[in-house]
Amino acid sequence: MNDFLVSAYDYNLPEGLIAKYPAKPRDLAKLLVYDRKSDKIIHTVFKNILDFVPHSAFIFNNTKVIKARIFGVKETGGKVELLLNRPYKNAYLVYIRGKVKVGSKLFFDKGLVAEVKELLEDGSRVVDFKLKMDNGEWKILDFLDLVNILEKIGHVPLPPYIKRNDEKIDETEYQTVFAKKEGAVAAPTASLHFTDELLNKIKEKYFLTLHVGAGTFKPVEVEDIREHKMHSEFYEIPENTAKILDSKKEIVAVGTTVTRTIEYYARTKKLSGECDLFLHPKNPPIRVNHLLTNFHLPKSTLIMLVAAFIGRKKTLEIYKEAIEKKYRFYSYGDAMLII
């Protein structure tokens, strides 16, 4: 089958293998290890990961998930749900469940108001967030002010395939133990398996930031994947991490977000900006040595990224075995290490 066809990345996943809750403790999730040299698959548990990459530097994404989902009402009184995506041109890109038009005002708890400024073709909306001050004037909120309010009134933005409401447990479990820089609306899920204890065993670890946007769940809507327009996300790479990336040191990219950021840097040498790199079998990695990742949705850019490392056929073969072995899939699911 043609590696460029989106339909070539399809597979059937039993509903029961979609993880609704994480493994407890985190590092007892299953780990499938694929060794490219020997073409062998090993089944183990996550806490044994260092047995397979003992001398590599690990690169992590230290973005922090914000409580980006809020519920409110329109001026007409109708209910509305809003998902913050990211800052955009002195305003914000959001997704709104409920019909709105330019000029619509949406009202939330703590006096937060969103005013719709623009309707974009991709279904997202541009809004201002503001608060009414004691003197009657309106204050347009900057990102930190907005995040502080969302922390009080918002909900953890669980992915759509986890078919349940967010719970108290998600405030810690849908967040890495090293999360630091607020701005993501989805977790860098490969990192969710790490405990403080396991992190302390890693001799060389480095961090970068890529704020994962809602676009990570955007389906590929073209038949030829080369025509897919990849979403962009803000990233930042500290100097000490860049130094390792510029060296010949073997590295483990912890997750697809780290992988795309490293590979974008390898091609551009830019320490910050907007990453919109789409990795697939015809655009393979040039810097990442080992990939740690979860199991991804059929026909997604993420499964195509895995195929960039090992090919489409091998990817689907491994996924078939993972399904047979009852691995848990997606954000709260088990992990896979490609060495």
C-alpha cells in the first residue's frame, strides 16, 4: 500500500483498550521495546526503561497543562463550552461548542467575559478575554492573568476519546511530574510515565518547551498525507539543551512533541519560534536516536511520525501485536520505545 495514503495508516482498536485512567503507579505501565537492529520486540514494564538506553541523554518537554476548558452562557442564556487553544495576535484562539457570531459575548464564572472577534475557516475562533474592573472599565487579560482565572474556574482538557468528565485525579495525573511552563492544552503523554524516583536515576536529562495545542488532535483530512497542513505550536530550547542536540550524544526523545521540536531545530537551528514540522516515512528524523512514545490514533500525524522511524508496515505490525497483548492505548495508555 502507498505510504502517502492516509487510509494506509488505519487499524482497528477495540474500545476497551482505550485507557480512561492512568496506570498506578505511573511507571508500572507496560513498555513495548522495538530494537531496530535485531528487529525484535521485547515486552516489559516502564520502570525498566533504563535497561535499554543506559547511556543516552533524555530530552523532556516541560510544558504545563492549563485548565483550558470552561463552561458559561451566551447573552441569550444558552449554554456554551469553550476550549482555549493558544495566544494569537494579542488575542486568543479558542474552540467554542455552540453557535456564535462576531461580537458575541460569552459569560463565565469569576466575572470572566470572552468577546468573539473573528471566525476562522478551520472552526477556531479569535476572542478577547476581559474582566470588568471596580471603576466600571474593562481590562483585557494577558496570558498569566487568564491562566490564574482558569485555574479557579476551568477544567482539565481531557482528550475527546477519554469519554468521561475530568475528575480531581486528572489535575495531577494528566500532568508530568516536572511540568513547569504553563501553556499546553494537552499533556506530552509519553512523559506521564515518569516518577520522581525514575527521573532521579537518569544521569543526563535536558528540557525544552513546546506548548501542545488542540491541533494535536486534528485529523488528517486529505487523502495524500503530503498535502496535510500541520498545525504550529510555540517552542523554546534552552542553550544547554541545544548544546546536546548539536553534539553527537545519543538522545532519547521523550514523546512526539520533543521529537518534532528537536527535528525542527536540527533543520533550522532556531532556538524558539513556531514548530510546524510533519514527520512521516518520506520525511524521517535526522537527529533523534531513540523514540519513546505512547500508542496513537489511527490515521493521525502521530502514528505517521512513528512510521518515520520504522516504516509504515512495521508500525502497523507492532500495533497489531500490542493489541493482541492487550496494551492500553492513547494518552493514559502504555508506552513504546524504539531503539
